[in-house]
Amino acid sequence: QVQLQESGPGLVKPSETLSLTCTVSGYSISSDCYWGWIRQPPGKGLEWIGSIYHIGNTYYNPSLRSRVTISVDTSRNQFSLNLRSVTAADTAVYYCGRRPTRSSSWIWGQGTMVTVSS
Amino acid sequence: QSALTQPRSVSGSPGQSVTISCTGTSSDVGGYNYVSWYQLHPGKAPKLMIYDVIKRPSGVPDRFSGSKSGNTASLTISGLQADDEADYYCYSYAGSFWVFGGGTKLTVL
């Protein structure tokens, strides 16, 4: 059974880059599926950030596209999120997830809280 | 890319049924059979309750069911139990993108 674990700094300074990694266990990241990120700011709803197909095609939320990069590291069975030029509005719990092709059955990790503050 | 429309809150007594709606457009909910529903408890991972509009993952009670008509998807919870009290979000494919509903707080009276 696939397990997903987010990791990264819990505190990022404004204007810097937020970098998170999702470690995948129990499943090959090279398998035919999609990997993605969502987030939930405190007291607000869920927001889709973006996703990557196992062969590298990326899809981003238009509102974040200019600042987001999602990539896969097959050697470490991980994928990552980079969000540039962060502000306090990027403070949120970030979740990584996976879904099979031809399905909407996204499964998400436990999440990691990231605070943007000086 | 606008959020899907959900009621802010719904409520019901134990044993009753409630339905949460999720309204989008022909570009998302109405255009694909890729709608899923998540249950959120504070501090926990979003739990998949329904996917592909009507399918239920193993381990999810059959009290939870999904449906869709036109641009509106619905989650019905029958035989309400106290631990069903949570936030529920719909999530739809929108052609290379995904979009969430605004979330609905379910209160079990």
C-alpha cells in the first residue's frame, strides 16, 4: 500500500522559496500515475497546487503557475514542490498525494505545516 | 478557475440522512466523471470517501454514496453517526486542472 510523507522546513521567510519533498514508499514513483500537491491555509479551504505525471508532464494552478515547480526524483522515489517568492498568504498545511490514471482517487499524506514569517 | 459551490454547513440528527451538493460547470463537474469527496478532521489527512462520482474505496461504509446530475455532484450520508461530524470537500477534474469545492461543515446534532 502506498504511503506518502511530506518533509521540509516548517518556517520560511517572506520572498524566499518554500521547498517540500514527498517520500513515497510501497510504490514506484515511475509507475503509471500522477503525483501532486494541495494545501490548506489556516481557517480556509483546500486548494489544488499542481501535479506531475510520472513521465514528467506538469500541470499547475493558474493562480500559482508563475511561482511553482513540481519535479520527480526517481532515484530517491520522491517528488518535490518549490514555491518561489512566498508571502504570508502561502502559510498552510501542505499535502502530497497520488492518483492512478483514469481515476479521481487521490490519496493524500498526513500533511506538513509551513509558516511564512520573518 | 473558480471553486466549486458547496453549502457552508449542513446538519442532521443521528440516524438521519444528509446530502451535500457540489455545483460546478460543464468544464469540470458536468464534463467528467472524475469527482471525489473528502472528509477532513482537524489535524488529519483528507480521507477519500467517494471517487469517480459514485465509487467507494474499501473501508468506507456504504452509508456514504455519491451521485451526479448535470453540473452538480452530491454526497449523501445516511444513518448519521457522531463521528461523521467533519468538513467535507468535493474535488473535480477540470481538464488538466483540478478544483475543490469551498467545503461544507457537517454538524451531527
